[in-house]
Amino acid sequence: MAEVVLLDTWGSMFGMRAWIALEEKGVKYERKEENLSNKSPLLLQMNPIHKKIPVLIHNGKPVTESAIIVQYIDEVWNHNPSLMPSDPYERAQARFWVDYIDAKVYPTWNKMWLSKGEEHEAGKKELISIFKQLEETLGDKPFYGNDKFGFVDIALIPFYSWFYTFETYGNFEMEAQCPKLVAWAKRCMQRETVSTILPNQNELYNAVVEMQKEYESK
């Protein structure tokens, strides 16, 4: 096994975080694609508690949970560019916003995706309000780390590949609702470490449609 292995799956906003962090740091690694409907023995061995991706395996030892993985990568390969702020208060704030993203975005999308009627509309409004809050937090800064692409940017930018899916299922336009957030995402996409990793929005939407068909057929 390679010194650094990333267990991941296509389209996962959480797996993309670890992938981007490794690329940002220039770490040599092997990426292994997981089939989540038929999980590999390696995944089950390395993440026996949650049995999910991403998992970073470093010298045979697993690190799980995407935000923890990004921080681990930054600490182990502690050369520039640093991903976490150097100031303790700014570092605490960055962790707060990543925790906010994790607690809010995916669960709210999931609620909207799998519901109809009033519940669907409530989920849509909540999702838009979450992105508006994240836009307000960004303010007029080019990145969440001020002039520097960092921890919060890495945590949030994978969701950009899902924007078309959010818009289509919610019947709204992200750019009309959150223009500064979309402009930020486009700045992030100018980085090769991001643009070469994030999947095509239309392809991801088509995959979600197929997932919904499978879910509804059960």
C-alpha cells in the first residue's frame, strides 16, 4: 500500500475536501474509488465505526471525517501553503464555520430532496437562508481566509458542484440569491487544485436523478 491512500467516491462533497487538501499541499497519494453499495474490506477495516468515506490512510493508520482529515493534512505536511489560520481566534472561527456547513448544508438539502409540498418549500427556504448566511460571512473578502484560500474554502467549495442540483430541485437560481457566493466559487474554480477535482454539475445532477429513481423504487 502507498504511504498515503485516500478512500473516496465520485461526487462526494466530503471526499473532495480531502482530495483538494492533498493537492494543495502537493502530497503524493493514491486515490481509491469506493462503491458505497458494495463497500470494500479495506474501507470496513479502516472505518469500522461509521463505514463511510472519506478515509485518509497514512502509513497504514486511518484518519476519518473530512474536516478532521483536512486539519490532519495541514498539521502533518506543515509546509506552505498552510490551510488553517495561524491566529488562534481566527482558527477557532474557521472551525466554527466548517462545523456550521456540516451541520446545515447537506442535512437541509437531504430534507428538501426527499420531501414534497410544504416540507419541500420549507427545506428550500432554509437552504437558501444557509447560503445567504455563508455569503454574509464571506463579505467582500476574496476567500474565507481573507486573501488566502484555506480551511473554510476547502470545506465549502465542493458544494459548488451541487449548485445546479440544488437549483433544479428547489426551483431557484443561486446567482440571483447569493451573487457574491457564486463569484467566490468562480474564484476558487480558477485554482487547478479545485477545477480538476470538482465534477461537472450536469453529470452530478444526472447521477442524483438516478439515485432518486432507485430510492423511490424501493
